[in-house]
Amino acid sequence: MASASSDEWRAVCDKFTNAQNLTVVESRNDPENDPFRSKYKARELLREIYCTLKSFEAGEGEEESGAESSEQRPTEPPVDGQREDGYGQGFSGDSPAGLRAAKLGAVEYYLGVNHVDTEELSAGQEHLMNCMKLLERCSVSSENVSLFIHVRNQLGILSAGWDETETAQGFLETAESIYQRYLKEDGSPPTDMTEYFTTEENMLTHQERTKRFELAYTHTMYYLAQVYKNLGETERAATYCHSTLQRQLQLNQFSPMEWALNAATLSQYYITKGLYMEGRHCLSAATVISDLAGEVPSEAAAQESETESERREQLRQKRAEIARCWIKYCLNVLQDSKKLLEDSIGELDTDRQEELKMARRREEEEEEKGRKSALLFGSEDTFDSIASLEEKVHCLLPLDFTEARAVFLVGQNYVTQAKEYFQMDGYVTDHIEILQDHSALFRALAFYEEDLERRCKMHKRRVDMLEPICSDLNAQYYLMIRRQMMFELAEIYNEMMDLKLTLANRQSDTESLDNHTINKFNHLCSASAKYFQMFLDSLCSPEGKIPEHLEEEVLRPALVARFRVARLYSRLISPSPSAQLENLDKSLEHYKYVVQYCEAHPEAAAAVETELELSTEMVGLLPLKMNLNILSSKCI
Amino acid sequence: VMSKNKSSESVKVVVRCRPLNRKEESNGPAGSIVQMDLRLGQVILRNPRAPVSEPQKTFTFDAVYDANSKQGDLYDESVRPLIDSVLAGFNGTIFAYGQTGTGKTYTMQGAWMDPQKRGVIPNAFDHIFTHISRSQSDKQYLVRASYLEIYLEEVLDLLDPNHGNARPLELRESPESGVYVRDLTSCVCKSIKEIEEVMNVGNQARAVAATDMNEHSSRSHALFLITVECSQPGPDGRKHIRVGRLNLVDLAGSERQAKTGVQGERLKEAAKINLSLSALGNVISALADGRSGHVPYRDSKLTRLLQDSLGGNAKTVMVATLGPAPQHYDETLTTLRYANRAKNIQNQPRVNEDPKDALLREFQMEIARLRAQLHHRKWRTKQKKEQVDGEGWERDGDEETEGEEEDEEDEEEGVEKEAEEYVKQEQRLEREKQDIREDQFMLADEKQRLLGEKERMMGVLRKEQEATEQLTAKYKAMESKLLVGGKNIIDHTNEQQKMLEGKRHEIAEQTRSEREIQQQMLVRDEETVELRETFTSLQQEVEAKTKKLKKLYAKLQCIKAEIQDVNDEHVRSRQELEQTQNELTRELKFKYLIIENFIPPEEKNKIMNRLTFDPEEDQWKFQPLVPSIFTMFLKTKCCISGYE
């Protein structure tokens, strides 16, 4: 300040330092019954500074009473988003008048934040708007750009708190464009607002200035992410979350584990949208950054100290969570490509496969291009490790067994990692979810396997992992999980049975099957029926009664299970005609149930259209077949 | 009259309204906005800001309790059946839900000293222990209590002696028993007094932790957990254990759970911006919330702990509390809507029979083990005694044949006897020592040796005695933890009380069924009006039709009112839009005026040529004179976000 004596100015600076100290440090120790004591004190100091600045201005105003005093602007509040941001208007930011406005604006800003902190929101908004008005007369320069952004951040938060999401969006987007434009047109490390009120010797270094400025913009992006989320624009919200994460990393302002977990979670958003390249990038970064958090303390160390044990727990848990995100990545990639490749009966469509392989070359080029333009994570030292981790798994959909197997193996590796922490004892639900994913990985891989024998073995692996657990679980507490598992087991056995039959038919030319195959077939058939039946039993009342009315969420599974059981009974091979007849009888009973239930509950028919149609047909046909059987057995 | 054959039953929801307080009464003549029909179980809510013609909102619940209701009524009618099921081995949960200051704590706890004003919790304590003392003597009980609170997503043990600096507890799951809190303190309670003591300790811990009690309690959930294990010989002769768990839950103030905006439904929390970057995870989780992905930490602790109570294996009663003052209209409506939704939650309660984690079984086994040890020890000492003594004791034989059944009662006597014997033996050893010392014919070192030996024998004896005493103490401590039924059936009054209670129970049951029937009647009424198509006379038809007309007319009015609401809203927003438009037009005209008067036409054209509309940001922009890298960057970014 040219006109003020340096003593006067020093007093202002001291007051400001004091106020900052009160706001940031002292306020933490305020008593519960007077929670804003320090903040109120700070407010008083800020007000005094404001008055002093005004009096300086009055002194100066006599000399150059030009633009300012004659200025009778309309006092309507400036609203962002409709107006070109503060470029190219008013006096330049580094002129004396511009500096004066910035300083006064900064005091208004601090007063505004102070009022918001003490829950006087309207007053806070008024101060912040005053700051906006002061800045409005200035053009953006390195002296005031920081304030330009900060005040808009605060106003954005305030509006969002009042449900005025669009207004918030306006403020924050303007802040964003001011930042971008400043970087493009000037780019020098801007003055931090605290520096307005510091004496020469306490000015910040360029590095510190940049750091603070960039942090303000990181917050802008983070708030924008939330605003977009609240507006339902998930895609944009995700982009801004991504940018926020990237900036945290670049500016080295993050805690590794928290960052890694956020990146891993973000990957799940990309995965569900089918954006596997982005998903993979997030996951690779998550894994690399989580390693920065250091080694997991050994069990022995954990027993010695409580902090170590907590650290051990945290690290292990979060790394296991990231592994689970990886599992989902692999699973989704496999399942998506399976959907793309399967024909109407769920087998590999080779024509389609060829077609896609042809298209692949183009895709690969695009991937390379995409990679170059995508928003990439990483600081100098992590960049390469992230890239090398990415190379370990494809982000393009696999098109044949070899490719699928590569994805599967990566997924399986993460299954092992995740299970190490999420053990059965203590994490039942999580452990089982991981197992179910593992089983689903096998299921997807089996689709690509051409050798039926080996395909069958894969399904056997699924049975081996699910079966023992299903019987160990408490039937009351894990009702839902058990139902899922019973249904899955029933389906696996069914699948295996079909495979065995196809295999046997291929091998022998004759129609008849040998005894060993029949036994095997019957065993798989009854195992499948057993699990379907267990599923159906789990729906019964404690007294064992079949419910008259099926709840909506079990309606389709229950009727499908009935239908499948019916089918299984009719397929059982038995040497004696009487046993055969008995099985057919059971089969008929289940078919009848489906038909009768849908008659009694017409709304159910829509859920099981095909099954109902077939059941109705079978109810008509089966008695005929049974009569025929009786006849033929009599003839013999 | 329970509902049909169902294995599932819905959550019972009852609503209670507190009286207006003095301050609210003085606030104005408006009076209560809540009206209750106790017989129908209906709550009628009046909007104080709406015109009188607007139809009032009606909600139907399992039971409603108005300002005059007594604590006892609520307990007998709505809670007692639930506690009975807990005693029979079901899981039960009672929730209190409502805005802070509507009497949640009064309903749950009440005034402990005044029997008339005691709330659900003290009444439940009383109920449980009275039931135990009156049950048959072949039943053994074990009652345990835990107390925890959930504050800011952290589970804190309120019974931990160093609660202040204890670490938050973790939720775990076991394959046998589902979700549990690891290392949660659980106190065995033998009487009402003890369980009340447990509750007090917890309440104090809660109060100490929070300097601002009201603020704290409105943000934290408190859970008091009681486990009642009961063992009883079954028809197969083996002892069967049933475990009932009772969760008494005081939820945080509803205003904290779902801050409603003007629109009523939307959560305000969603619109609020998280200030600190550390909340970035919440934002990302909200985006990634899909089925095919994995999102770490999605469930809240409370939901996980109570997952059995909402849609699982439990009987659940929810008590929603209301305030009748007009200024609470919004909160009251939200509470009612929430409660109304809770009615639809279906549970599948089952008796917990012989669960693997029953503590009672463990206790019984431990007691049996201790008893066996004690026996073994006794038997050994006898053997030794015989060795030392040379000649057996007469009584030995019959003591052993007395067998185990009698032991249980004779234990104490036995121990005393044993102690006596020890003393006798000790005396004898002492005597012998004396003898040896006095024996002058023996050699000195021989004497020394013998004395040493005796000394050693006495030491052994003493040690054994101590061990036995310890064992006995342990045994007694274990056994005292088990409560045995039937100890208090001494007098006639008990029987009478039991009968009285039974009658009270019956009455409550009848009131409930009456209400249910009334509610059903109301529904039926509507149906029959529609169904009755054959009319015996014209007059009847007219009557019926008039009735129907009236009903339909009322419905019409309701819908009309709703339409009116929507219309009003539209008119308002249209007016707002018109206003904005006017303002914009004015501004535009103003700008045109400036342009016409102050900007030379050629300059204007230059500017116009540079202006382009950016649809992305919905605003006009100056095209830079030279296309900059900046805009190119922007374009490539658009490509990326458009790529999908």
C-alpha cells in the first residue's frame, strides 16, 4: 500500500495473521458451550481490517477520484454462467485500483467464509457476493485469480447446500474456465490471498503458490463431481472424480490406501459401463499406489503393538478389496465377450467369432489412440509400473480360449489374494461372494473350452468349491445365500449331466449306453434334482408346508426349479419299468404344480412363459407316455 | 387370531403421539394436527398450512396410542407378545423411531421409579425375570445383556470399563451364528436388579462420552441386546436349548436420518456437498453402485447388525413417535410415511433351537466338568487318607453310593465335611510330628528326616485343600449364573398373578383382533358395495348406490385436491419463468440500446462474427482470433467423453 505508512500496514498484516491463526488453529480448542469463540474473535479482526482498508481508500480516492466514485452500477447480484468470466473488463488486476479491489475482496471473502463457518449462511453469502462485485470490476491477473476461484468455490458449496444445484454448477464451471484460461494466457504462479496481507519478507515461494492454487482448483473439480452427480449426470461426474484423483496424485496430496480404494471403486463404474480400458487403468493405478502404503506388518509385529495390528488389518483389508474389484473386472470382461459370442443355444458361434477377430485389428489401433488421449494417472515414478501392470491383462474382449484363459488366470490369482483376508470364519458373506465369483469365472471360461471332458472338469471344480460350504452354513442366518448356492449347484450338475450325455453319444455309435455311463448320468441327474428340491424346501414354512403364495423375488426361481425337477425325473434312466413309471409320475406331479400354480395365480404366468407352455404340453403328453410304458412292459 | 398359515409375518408398526407441551400450547390456538382413531388404528394428519377443504391424510397401523395412552397399554398390547416369543426362542426387535423430542426415550425407558410410567425396557426386564421365576423347575435359564452404540459408523461398547478410550469394535460373521460384534462385552444377569445395573452403567458411559447429550443422542443409535437361553428336557430325554435374542433399539432422531426438502421425498443429504476431499469415496461409491461391480463398504453398520430384524429371522415391532404441534407437520408426515413403508417388510421368524453357539450348553458342560473334578479329588483324598490312616473311615462307603443326584444339594455340606477332615488330618500330622520330636530314642538325623517328611506331607495336604476350595468356588460361581425356574413358586399369589396376567393378555389380544377385524371390515365394506349387484328392491339399490357415490365422491375430492396441488405448483413455476423471461427481455432491450447507441456498426459486425454458441456449456463464446491449443484440447476431450 503506497499511501499507508508502513507501520499502519504492518498492523494490518499482524491482525490478519492473528485472524488466520484464530480461525485455523485456536478454533479447534474452543469449548463445547462456546464453539465459535475464536471464529467470532477472528471476525472482529477482519472487520477492523476492512475498515482500515476503506479509510486508506478514502485517502487515496481524493487523488484519483475517477472511475470509482462516479460508478453507479446497478446492484443486481452477479450471476455466473451467463456472463463471460472476468476477462477483458474493468481495470487490470495489477493496477493499484485492481489491487485495492482484490484486497478488499479478500477481506470480504474471509468474512464470508467466517460467517458460513459459524452457520450464518445468508450473511456469509452476502459477503461472498460483495467479493464477487469487487472482482467484477477487475480483469483476471496473477494477483487475483486465486481469489476469483476461491470465492466461486465457496458460493458453489453454499448454493448446493440450498438445493440450488444449477446455480452451484454455474459458479463452479466459471471457476473452472477461469482456471483454464489463466493457465493458458498467463500461467505464472499466482499470488495467494494470504499474501495480500503479509510483509515482504514473508512472501511465499513460487512452489508454494502453485501448490495452493492447484489445490483450490482440485476442490473445484471435486465439487463439480458432486454437483454433476446430484444432477444425475453420472458420466460427467465420473470424469470429474477421475480428474480429482489424477490431480491428487500429481500434486502429491493423497493418502495411498484411501486413494487406491477410490480408484478401484471408480473402476467399477467404468466396468459396468463396459469401458474396460478405463477400468483397467484405474485398477492398475490402485494396485500400484496401494503398494506405496508399505509392507503389511507381520503377525508377530501386530501382536506386539496395537497400532501395528490396526495397520495390518487396514492394509490387508483394503488390498483384498482392491483384489475383489479386479475379480469383477475379469469376470465382466469374460461375461461380456461370452454374451457377444454365444448363439441361441448358448454355444460358441464360430462365424461370429471370425467376424469379431477381423474387426479386432481395427480395435487394437483404436485402443492405442484411446490410450494416448485418455486421462492417465501417475506421477513420474509410478507411471511405468502402472503401465506394466496394465499390460498383464487385456482390456479387449477375449475371442478364443487362449485369450479367455489369460483373463481367467488373472482373475483366479486375485481370488486367491482376496480369500486370504476374507476368510470364511469372520467374513462369511464376503468369502462366499468371492467363491461365487470364482465359480462364475470358471463358468465363463468353460464356454470357450471345446474339449467337453475338460469342460466337465471345470464344472466339477465349481461343485467342489460350493458344495461343502453350502452344507456348513446356518440355514436361518444365511437363507438367501444358501438358496443362491443350491440353485447354482443344481444348475452345475444339470450342465455336467448334459455334457456327459453328449460325450457318451459321441463316443458310441449305438444308441445304448454302457452301464458305467448310465450310473454316472443318473448320479448327476439325481444330484441336480436334489439341489433343486433343497431349494424348494427352503421356501417351505417351518412346519414343512409349501407356501400357497410365492413371494415375488422367489416366484420365477421356484417355478423354474419345479420345471427343471420335472424334467430331471423324466430323464432318469432306470432298468425296471416300474421305477421308470414312478419317476415319470413324479415328473408329472411337478409339471402339474407349475400349471396349477399359474392357473391359481394368473400374474405368475408372465414370469415363466416358456416353462409354462412346455409344462402344459407335458401334462398332456406324459400320461400317454406312461400308458405306453405300461403297455410295452406288459407285452414283454 | 394370528394371520393364516404363514411362515412370514410383517413388521408390526405402532404409532404413538405425545401431548402438546406447554410451549406449544401457548404458541397458538391451532392445537394438535394429529388425530387418532384408537379403535381403527388410524392416524389422521391435518396440514396446518392447507385450506380446510383439503382432505386430511389417513394412515392405518397395527395400533395407535394417543396422548392419553398409558405406558402399560402399549406394553401389554404391542410389546408383551413379542417378549413372550423371545422367551420361546424367537429373535425379537423393538425399534423406536421418530423426530428428536417426540418421546422416543420416554417410550423406551420412561421414568424408572414410577411403576405407571416405566417404559418398554424396564417392563421387558420385569417380564423376563418374572417369567423365569414362575416357570417349571426343570428349565434352566441363562440371561446375558450387552449394550452398544453406533456413532458416526463406529460400534462402541458401552459396557467396556474403559469406554472412553476403547477402540471401536468390528462386525464379523460366523458360519454358524451370522453377524456378531467381535469382543463385545456381555454380562450374565441373574436378576432384574443386575440387568438394570448393566443398563445404568451403559447409559452413564453414553452420557460421559458425549458432552452435549442431546446433540449426541440425536445422532447415535443405541442397542441394548438381551439373550435368553433356556434348556429343557425334551421328549427324547435330552436337554434342548432354545435361544431368544431381544434387540432394544433407540434409533437416532429421524430428522437426522432423512432430512426432507420441500418436495418431501428427496433426501437433503444428497444435495449437500461434502466439503472435505476425504469424502471423495462417497461420491465415487454412489456412481459405481451397480450390480455387476464390487463397491467396498456399502452397508451401514446398523443395517448389518439388524439385518435379521428387517426382512430376516425375527419378529419386529416398530414404535414410531410423533409430535402433534403444527410446526412439526413435515417431520410428522415423514415419520408416518416411513412407518407406513415399514409395514410391508416381511420377516420369517423361526425358533432358534439347539444352536451351536449357545453359551448355556457350554456352561452346563463346564459345570459338569467341574463337578466331576471335585468328585475325583474327593475320592483321591479319601484314598490317601486310607493310606495314611491305615484304617478306613466308616462313612466312606455310603458317601460314595450317595451318588451324583444328591450331590447337587449336598455339595455345600460335603465341602464342609471335607474341610473338617482336612483339619483333622492336619491335627493328626501335627500330633505325629510332636511324637517324633518327643521320641528321645531316635537318632537326631533320623528324627530330622521324619520331621521333614511330615512337614512335606502337611504342605501337600494344604495345597490340595486350597485347590479343592478353588474348584468349589469356581463351581459355585458357574452354577449361580444359571437360573432355575420354579424357585419362587411358594405362594398362592403367584398363581393368581399369573392368571391375572393371562387375562390381561387375553384382553390385549382381543383388542388387537378387534382392531384387525374393524380394519378388515372397512376394506370389505368397500368390496361388498362393488360386489352387490343383485338388489332385492329399487330402494336398496338407490341406497347402495348413494353410499357408493358418497365414497367415490370423497375419493374424487382427494384426487381433485392432489390435482390442484400439482396445478398450483405449475402455476407458480410458470409465473417464475414468466418473470425471468421479462427480466431477460428487459435486459436484452437494454443491451440492444447500448449496442445501437454506443457501438459503431462495423465493430458490432466484427464481434458478431466472432461469437459462437457453445452448446456444451450453454453459452455464447468469443472465438479466439487464432484457434488456440486450448480449444483443440477441449475438442479432443469431447471426443473422449463421447466415446462409449
